[in-house]
Amino acid sequence: MTSALKPEWLRVKAPQRERIGAVADLLLDLKLNTVCQEASCPNIGECFAGGTATFLIMGPGCTRACPYCDIDFDKSVRALDPTEPERLGVAVARLGLKHVVITSVNRDDLPDGGASQFVACIEQVKQRSPLTTIELLIPDFCGNWEALATVMAGAPHVLNHNIETVPRMYRLARPQGIYERSLELLKRVRNDWPRAYSKSGLMVGLGESDEEVISTLRDLRDHRVDIVTIGQYLSPGPKHLAVDRFVTPEQFDTYRRIGEEELGFLQVVSTPLTRSSYHAGEVQRLMQQHAR
């Protein structure tokens, strides 16, 4: 495993308080969490300065303890906050977002995995910001397809579920996940709700090979995924998985070219600093070009 310093292409300037302050203050005022903050995203300065954020609901504690993730582990049974959807809807309206991403921690303690809370958030956004397009980044709901149907009944424009890594790395990086289950979820979205755009993402630098990444892209395309994001894994700290390698920008572009030109994804966003929700608003352009 590598102990080398980050290469130049991964060095990001620390966000200045005045650049992120307005969004951060709003989130604090409304007592909302974002994955930007909880997962230590390297793009927080750029996104907050642009007035965008990915909302993290039902958290901040997660019932799974994936060793790559910086979100706190909490397996206790916790009631949902009934005021959270309304507060999120207010934040979207006050920020004037054209496209909003709503994600969650895993809530395996809940019978529906939190599907009903996703729907409540969708309803509040549509009520207060009817022109805003909505992207959900959901967990696997432990294979509860009724929970998936509940979420999709809310009619999100984009349904994102991250495959995270190649199948060989699941036991190490995502021990409570099942590769085939995640693929099945993504396939069901496109087959059963054809108007929605399906999306997935994965990290590289955990120990996988380039051939395995391309094989995973093929699997995603075979399961009718429309959009893929690929980014460099960065270890949050010494208690997390170490970085195995730093993938070059040139290799990221190779992933993009293969995905878009050879496999036929609508879009592959593939750069070292790409994260699941990075530049997610660009999906509106795709929706115009590939209307459903």
C-alpha cells in the first residue's frame, strides 16, 4: 500500500470561510447535514462557493462501518425526524437550487431502510421548488424491493446507487454490501421506471486493477446504467483503508473514453477528484439531450 504524498493533481486548496460561509450557515441554521461535510469531500469549497450541496438525511450516523468511509458508525435504533423533509425543502428553496442531490446513511435499523423519508423529502422539494430536478443517491435497502418501489413512486429524475468498487474488493471495502444485489437494484430502476435516469459510481485506488474497473463498467452497462462517476479513493485517516495507488489523470480519461465511446453510457465523469455528486447539475443537460 502506498505511503507516498498526494500527487500534484490531487492537491486542493483549503476552502476559505468567506467562500463557503453562506451555505454552511444556512445548513447550521436549519440543522441539516451534508455529505460534503460528513464525508470530508475534497470539493466542498468549490461546491459550497457555487451555492450547491448534497443533503445527507437520516444521519449523521450510519448502521454500516465500511472501512473506506468517514461517516460515523451508529447501529442503534433511532426514530426519524419528521421535520427533516420540510427543513430540507426550505434549504433547497433558499439556495435557489436548479438540481438537488439527496442521499442518506444506511439505516438498516428501519423496516423500509428509510425509503419513506426519501419520499417525504422529494414531496417537500417539489412543493417549494417545482422546477428543481431531483437526484437521489440511495443505499441498497438490503434488497428490499418494496422499499425501492416506494422511493421510485416519488418520481425522482435521477436514481443513483453506487457500486463503489470492483467485486473482488467487496469483502475488504464493503463487507455488508453484495455486488450482485447492487447491480440488481440498478437494473430494476431502468426496467421498471424507464423514465428515470440511472446512475452509479466507483472509487479507484483501493487495490483493483484497470482491467477490473473496465469489467465493472461493462457490468454496469449490461444492467442498463446511464451515468457513471469514477474518482480517486482518498483515505480519511489511519483507521481507514490505505490508498493502494494514485491513478493518473490520463488513466481516468481512458476510463471515460471506454465508458462513453465503447460501452455507450450517456455520460462518464472520470477525474481524480470526481465524487458521486460532483457537478451533478450537468445531468439537466443530459436530460434535455436524451429526453424520456
